[in-house]
Amino acid sequence: MAIINNNARGTSRTKTAGRSRAKFTEAKVERRRSTGGAKGTRKTAANAARNIKNAPLKLIPLGGLDEIGKNMTLYEYGNDIFIVDCGMTFPDAEMPGVDIVIPDFSYVLQNRDRIRGIVLTHGHEDHIGGLPYLLKNLNVPVYGTKLTLGLVNAKLKEHDLGHAVKMKEVHPGDKVKLGCFSVEFIHVNHSIPDSVAVAVKTPVGMIVQTGDFKIDASPIDGDVIDLARFAELGKQGVLALLMDSTNATRPGFAMSERIVGASFSQFFKNAAKKRIVVATFSSNIHRVQQIIDEAVKCKRKVCVSGRSMENVVAIATELGYLKIPAGVLIPVDMIGQYKDEQLVIITTGSQGEPMSALHRMAYGDHRKISVGPNDLIIISANPIPGNEKMVIAVVNELMKLGARVVYERMYDVHVSGHACQEELKLMISLVKPRFFMPVHGEQMHLRKNAELAGELGMRKEDIMIASIGQVVELTEKRMRVNGQVPAGFVLVDGLGVGDVGSIVLRDRKHLSEDGIIVVSVAVDSVSGQVLAGPELISRGFIYVKESEALLEDARKIVDQVLSGVDLRRTRDLTAVRVKIRDALSRYLYQITRRSPMILPVIMEV
């Protein structure tokens, strides 16, 4: 069992320690004056040590609660903090134009000198996607398994951080010392290899955080979840369990990944002369392996399409997690050299994402691949909540092109990587926690997970459903919420991080719903006379050629406003713009019952 020690404290920490020693020296002199010297010093030091010993452990979730994705949890005790995961999520319909959503890192950056490291449970985007944005402002070690760090490294290179971050590889069974914490890694099954849970030894007791997991008795790589270690920890005593809630509403057990392999085998055998296209999550390496294995059996070549799929396949192959026989994988440029019955295409787009490879195939925008009646398309994923409409739209378009599309659950072309109710209850029974805190899920998932713990005999007062930003304090006898830290979400749009806020989103929604009218006027800066305009430009509000009368009346409204203002004496053009906007807005709403964004532009010449 390897033990990794993180003793790096950093320059700023040294300065802080220096200031603390100076203050301590001053206080010591003052105490000697008032209490008689060394006796008072020893008493004060003993009191300070006793206060630290009696301090509660703080668990601070900055994401992953009341939402799917953006998972991030802080462990804090005394002067030490470490982080478990740092994920992202995708924007919803209320965030037009936004690329991704990451946690609010304010509290972390305010306490940067106390952060001892970042621990990763696995390589999915909802657990590592926020890392590059945090590590641009924070230099701490990152601990993860081989594949996880391989995926992280690829992301960091995209952000020019490839050589600036200390990444430390760990294996199941390893322990890492992070300040006053000792973190042990425990192997679990999930839809990506190298997934781990963490057992955190803290000054107040043992905390187990499962990460994303399922109990698969026949995993593709043959490496089953280490239930024995969870049971051993349960016998030793676990203060609190933080457990995945994603599938808490689903009864029974999650099916084994091998079920999908059996379905693929049947479809591949029956495909006959058809070309096979399989859309799945790029990170589901076990599934990609099963697709490749079936392609080899059917003597088909494999082509990979989609940027994320290409990246993950390359990394997983290099690290040995994908086994691809020589000559099987071909570039997309070569597919024209083979007959349909000789090809399998593995692609992204199982969630109907607008820029994905499958979406571009469906709408005829893919430069290399055209879909037709001789294609069998298997969508090997269930829609993430909120993506159903996008998936259905892509399926409809593929069917219009004549392709046969397999996507229904009845075909067993997808299984979940998250534990269902019986697996969750088994984990609680093995770990036997004093306290329970469901994580990783929306409110309905968290509450159902809490109900499962209650069914197993846990008291209501020992179960905590927290919200992001809340400070959950733990002692040997109590768990409670005590305080709040800055938390929420930060929007990433292009190269901008956090520069898109509620006002910008409101304007974007306004523009998307009602359009915009730009009013431009040129005035003489000396005489105040109108030299040109008013000109009205409509975008997304009305079709100009069919609404010339409306625009002419709108110009007259603007003229009336301008004629009522002495532009020669008025220097506050902002007030004039407000008058134009208000008058025009009232008129347009009265005529059309629409409220476009109105942007008056007054140019002084």
C-alpha cells in the first residue's frame, strides 16, 4: 500500500506562518507581563490545542447538489482544505450561447494558501471538466488514477497548462496525506475505467465518499468493486457516508455492461450488407472496446468520428485501456475505400448535441460521412434529462434519410453506470455510517436516496440533504448546517469566464424572443439639428418588406420625441435615448403586442 505525502506549503504559506509567529511572540510577551511568564504560555497553548481538537470537520459542496453535474466537494479542518473533484455541466435552455457551466471558485481562491490538493474520483466531464479553469488560478497537486490523469492532461494542454500542474498518479489501495487528512482510494465500477471512491480519515472520524459507482459482478475488465474494503471500513466505524444519488429513483440493480455487448453481437450479426454507426459517450471506454471487439469478429474496419471520441480513443489506446488489433482502426478519410458491410463507425452525438458528429450526419453537414438507407444506426445511450427533444429531433432526421435507427431501451443497447436502489442500500448496509449525506443528483434523487437510508433504520436527524454552498459541520455526535460560502455557477462562453451574467442572459433571451430595433440619428453637435435619420433597422422583430407602414409610423414617433427636445442645449443624450426607447416601446406594443429590444444610437457630428 503506497503512501504519498504532500508536504509542500508554498511561499505564501511561509509568509503567513512568519506573521503568525510574530503575533504569537508579541502575545507571549504580553501574557508573561500579566500571568507570570511560562506558566501562562503553557496554559494558553493547551487551550488552543484543545480548541482545535474539538473543532468540527466542515464539508462544503460547491456543486453536484440539486443538479446533475458540476460535482465538487471541499473538506476543511483547521488550516487544511482539500477538494474532491472539480466538474462542469452543460447549459440549459435558459442559458443561450453559453458553452459550459462550472462551479463558483470564490471560496477556494480566497483560501488558496490552505488548499493541500485536489483528489479526482474518475475522468468524466462532470468531475474533471472545471479543473483547467481552477488550475489557472491555483497551483496545487492533483491526485488521480492513470486514465483519469491522462484525460485531465489532455484538457490541460488545450488550456496551455500541460507542464504547469503537478499530477500524481495513484492506485486503488494507495493513501495520500493532505495536511491533517489521509485519503485512501477504493476501486469501484462505473461507465469509465479507473474509477475510485475515497475514504477520508479526518480528526473527527472516517468519511466515505463513493463518487459515481455501480456494483457490476461481471465488469468488462474483470475488476469488480472492492466491497470487502467498504465492509472492513464499516466494521472499523464510519462517521459519514456521501453517496451517489443519480439512480436513486430506479428500483433493483443496474445491469452489467456485458448485456450491451450481447446486444451488439446480435445487431452486428444481423446487419448483413449494412454499414453500422454506433453513437455513444466518448468516455465509455468499455463500450467502445465491445464495439471494436464485435467489429473484429465480423471482419469490419472501425472508424472514429467526433473530436472528443478521437481524443479519448487515442489516450485510452496509448495508456493500454483500449485493445485495438493492428489494421482495424482507419481514418475517416479512408471510409470511401471500403464497402458498407466492411465498416463500423463509432461517433459522438448520443445526446443530440448540435455540434456533434451524429447531428451533422443527420442534417447533411458532415464533410466525410453521408447517411442513407443502407445505414444501421445504434444510439447507445439514454437521453440525459433535458436532452430528450434534441435526441428525438436527430432520430427523426436520420429516419428521413432512410436509415434504420435503434434507440429504444427494449433493445438493451445501453446500461447505466450508476447504482440503483438495491445497490445503494447494499452500500449503506456495508459502510454502516453514523451520518448520511446523499450527493450527486437533483432534489428528487437526493430525497429518494435519503428515504432509502431511512428504510434501513437511519434516523431522520442523522440524514442531511444539503445545498451547494452550505457549510455542513461534523463532530462525533452531531451533523448540522452552520453557515454559507459563496457558491453557484460561473458561465463559460468562448474565451470568457464569468463575464456572462444574469443581465447578459436576460438580454440574450429578450433578443431571442422579441428581436431588436436599432434607431440611429445623426445630429449637429453645434446647432443640434438632425442631419440624418431617424433610421430604423429591425432584426428578429418583423419582416421589413411587409411592414413598411409600421416602420414609417415608428419613425414619426421618434421625430416627435426629437422635436420636443432642444438638442442644442441638451447635453444629456442618455435622457434623450430613454425618451425615444420609451415612446417607441409603447407604440410597438400597442400595435403588435411585442416588446423588442430597442437600441437608440445618437451620433454627434
